[in-house]
Amino acid sequence: MPKAKFSPVTGRYVTIEVEGDEYKVFYLENGSGQPIVCQHTAGCHNHQWRGLLEDEEFTQNYRVIAYDLPRHGKSDPPLNQEWWKEEYKLTADFYTKFIVTLCDALELENPIFMGSSFGGNVALQLALYYPDRFDAVIPVEAADHSPGFYLDWWQHPHANAAQVCASGVWDLMAPQSPDKDRWATWFYYSQGSEAFKGDLYFYSVDHDLRGKLDQIQGDKVKVVMLTGDYDYLTTPEDGRRTASQIKNAEFIEMVGIGHFPMSENHELFRNYLKEALDIISAANKAKA
């Protein structure tokens, strides 16, 4: 009988309070060293970061933490509220407060925050409003403004929301990404349709940093942006334009990858992430 293989990744719950509401938050982690806190994309969960969580080259130097945002994956809606009585709309204010509160609860020192898509956008928000809490941020597939995707049909009785949300991400992935990883990304999205529309309220409505990027203190928090050339939601031009307005920010265009780089093709994404982390390390040495 083949010997079982156990992953080094462990999962835990932590209960935190944000704006008077109680949340039981699930997170996965592996490794030791400087924390890298990872945010999944809208309507998804922390499975997207499993490739990174199990990548020994990174986990020997970094403590990789990937959490489920409330209402996603294994993290429930607020425990002390009748949350089902109001429509879910994620705001920038709650989103950033939640992330900072979680980092405080885990007692993380000098963490690097990395998020993709709406997680990349909140990375920019964190850099602007909480520059002293993070050593650096890596906004993946992010931009200062991403309008046009807060749509009713993401959650409509005439549509199979699970199929619509999952299929809606298919052409955002590069065709040369491995089939098994593209289908895994599709599968992840078939499970998160209930929160997808509310997540996109932040992505397309509440997130708007136009005219504010020059206020990010790039001398305090290093910003390294990564965007795939197959992403038509936030194009390389969007990422490059955004980074150009942030002090000391750097932009890396990822060739041959789309909107979900960490799950659609980790083996390619890891090369660009290593480059970003080397930039952050060099910046820290220059400041020392």
C-alpha cells in the first residue's frame, strides 16, 4: 500500500473582533521567518495559495499565512449579528481594519502583505492608510480603480450563480497555464458565489485611489506590483500606471500568466514572486 503523504501546512481558527462584530477566522500557515500574509481573490478562499504554502524554497525563509476572509471558505459571517438580514457589501474601511486586526491577533512583526485582484487593491489601501503596520505590500493584479464589475447577475435567481462565477474567471487565465491548475481555479470559484457580488462592491465601487496614490509613503512601506500580461481586468498598463504614481514603487509584468497567477500557474508565478521579495529585501538593506 502506498505510503501516505502529509502536507506540512497546518490550519487553525482565531476569533477576533472588528467594529464590534465577532469573527471566527480560519487560516493556513507553513514556514518560519518574516510573515507573508496572503489574501485570496474575490469570491474564493485560501486554497489559491496552496502552491506557495507548500513551496519549501519560500517557507524556509518566510512564514506564509493564507486566511479566509469572513463569508469565504471556512470563515463564517459575524457570529453575533443577524447577518442574513442585510445585503453583503464589502467596504475598504472594514476590509483594511479586518486585516490589521488579524495581523495584530497573530502578533505578526513586519509582515509583508500580498493579495490578488480585490486582494491586490486592498494591498494598496493598506499601504496608504497603515504604512507603519507592514514592511511591504505586493499588490497582484491590482490598480488604483477597477470599475464596472459590480453586477446584479453575479447573484440572480435566473442564473446558476456557482456556474456563472466559476465560468466568468476562465478566460482571465492564460491558455498556456496547466489545465489541472486552471480547472482547480474554476472549481474553487464554483464554491464562493454567495459572496462574490459583495466582494465586487469593494473591487469596483468602494475602492478608488485615483488622486491619492502620491500620498502612499513609499519610503515607509515598499510597494512592488505584479500583473500578468493575460489579465484584461487590470492590465499591465493599469498596474504600471498605478505604480508610477507611488513613491519608490516598482512594477513587474508577468509574462504568460493571467488574473489568478498563484493558483493558475504557481510554478511560473513563483519566479516573479522571488524577484519581488528580492526587491523588498534589498530595499530593507538600503534602509538599515
